[in-house]
Amino acid sequence: MGTWPRWRIVVVAYCGVAAVAAIDLVTGRELSVSIFFLLPVGYTAWFAGRNPAFGVAFASATLWYSADRLGGTVYSHPLIPVWNAGVRLGFFLTVASLLVVLHGALKRQEHLARQDQLTGLANLRHFSDVADLEVHRARRYGHPISIAYLDVDDFKDVNDRFGHQRGDTLLRSIAATIQANIRSSDTLGRLGGDEFALLMPETSGEAAIAAVAKLQEALHEAMADSDLDVTVSVGCVTYSAAPPSVDQLIGGADSLMYQAKKAGKDTVTHDWR
């Protein structure tokens, strides 16, 4: 239901309100089902947001009032049913507001659990989850999959010379530069420290090499605008048949990255497997 368009959610909710009102009217005064108006109100608040939920809450309170009056209930004063309807409306609005706030908090918590707090990229956990899905898809359809492992050269020296705050700024700059030069279908994650991984689904070896070369050029230009002479070593591997696990997928690129380090840094090592 969370993937439904808002209008469909609202239509279903109003149908629910009408159904509860009809049942309440049929059952009469002896058996009340009006509490079930909370179901469409809560449903709308959770999946459609505050304003649609308030509309459903108002409709629920109105129909509850109408069913009450049509049911023949007699009150000692004519304003009592109006007061009751107002109290019910306030109750529905309160429940709707609380559910909207709770849903928003849960969504933010879910987002934070998947995001690297420094760079805003996918963290290791989220990157691994995405990679796991892509590995299974690549194995199922027989598509190639490429992954690049990027490590900032001599990053420790930056922290030692300029402080960790400057190092954090550098990492954010590198992350933003890479993110701006990849496809929307690619996933960039920070695996920890100064290490990044770029997942490139359905990407051949030639396309992966071209993509990494583009990143190297973009990073060189970005670093040229700063006073830090920082480079990045990259290990990139293309699997014609995806490995059985994410650890093997990442590990293959990681080992190639260390080969790039040994080759003199600021280099790219690529392999087909």
C-alpha cells in the first residue's frame, strides 16, 4: 500500500468510512461499531499524510454524528450530539497527528540506519544490501556486474597535517565529486574511513574502465581547485558471472585496489572474472 498513489489511498479510506457508517446505522443503538472509524483515519495518516487524514477524520466524525441522529438516539439537550461529534473529531485528529509524526520518525530512523553520517552516501550495511540484490539479479539474468573500490592515497597524512576536520571536508568533497559523475543506476557507498565502493550493475569491462577513468579525471580536477595534493587508487573488477556472495564481490575489487597502491598510487587496476 505504501507504493499506491495518494488518491487511491484516500479513495479506499473514504470507502472504509462509508462502510463503517452504514454498518453503524444498520446495527442501531444497541451495537455500536463507530470505533472502527479509526481504521480509515489511521490508514490514511500512515500512508497519505496529515491533510488527507484530517479530511477522513472530519468525514468520520460527520458520519458518526449522522448515524447517531438517524438511529433515533434521544438527548436531554440538542447541543449534546454536536458536542460529542466535536470530541470525536478532536480524538480522530489527535490520533491522525500522532500517527503522522510516528511514521515520519520511523522513516527518518530507517534513512539514518542506511546512510553514512559524514558523506550522506550509503553506509556499508545499505551498500551490502543493494549489492546483494544486484548480485542475485545478475546471476539470474546472466548480466555482467562491475564494482570499483576506491581508496584515498595518503589520507592519514592529511589528518596528521591539517586535522580531522579538514580530512572530513576532503572526504565529503570526494564523495560529492564521485556522486556527480556516476549513473543513477549506480550505487556509491562509503565502506569506512577513506574507502569507497561503486557498484555498477549491467556494466561491461569496457564501460567500467571508461567510468572509472571519468571519475579519476573528475577527482583530479576537483583536487586541483584545492590546496591538497590528494589522489585516489582504484581497484575495479567486472564479473561476467556474478560471485555467490557480496563479500566475494567486494573482496575482488579490494584486492585489486591494493595492487593499484603497490603500482604507485593514483592508478587503476582492472580485471575480468
